[in-house]
Amino acid sequence: MNKKIAIASLTVLMVLPLMSMAELRLPSSNPDFSVWTIVTAVLNLIWPIFIGFAIIMFIVAGFEFLTAQGEISKVVKARQAVIWASVGVVVGVLAFSLPFVIWNQLGV
């Protein structure tokens, strides 16, 4: 009896993955649902958060300039904050525009 249960269990375990792989396409009620719509939705969600973070970083850098009171080390630290905030903005703009550039170059 145990041998029959073991064989039945192994058969089910071998057939079950085949049944789960039968549907390769995601069911969707919207025919326009694609990877591109997901990418644009995520970018449209993240973009305002990034803009807010960049503004906060520039405000912090400006505050560091104001509180430096002429001390060289604090002014250098504030300049570094402005430089890195600017680098972050450039990287963010490139990251936001790169999917659109790739999409247009592929002609999809």
C-alpha cells in the first residue's frame, strides 16, 4: 500500500509543474496591458518622489552654506553637497528618459 501511495505522490509531483507551465501568457482584461505600461506607471510614480528628494537635498545644501559662517571646511562640505545633489539630478533625469530613448530606438 505504501508503494502505491509513493508512486502516486511522485506522479503528481512530476505532472504538477507541467500543468502550471501550460499557460505562458498572463491573463488580462485589458488588451493594452504590456511591459511598457508597467514601466511608465512605475516611472510616473517614482518621478515626483525623486523631484521632492532633489529639492530637499538642495535645501539642505543651502542651509549648510548659510550655517558655514565662512569656515572653510563647512563651505567645502556644502559645495560637495551641491555637487552631489546636481549629480543625482543628472542621473535621475537620465534614468527617467533612458527607457523612452530605448523604446524609440527599438521602434516598438
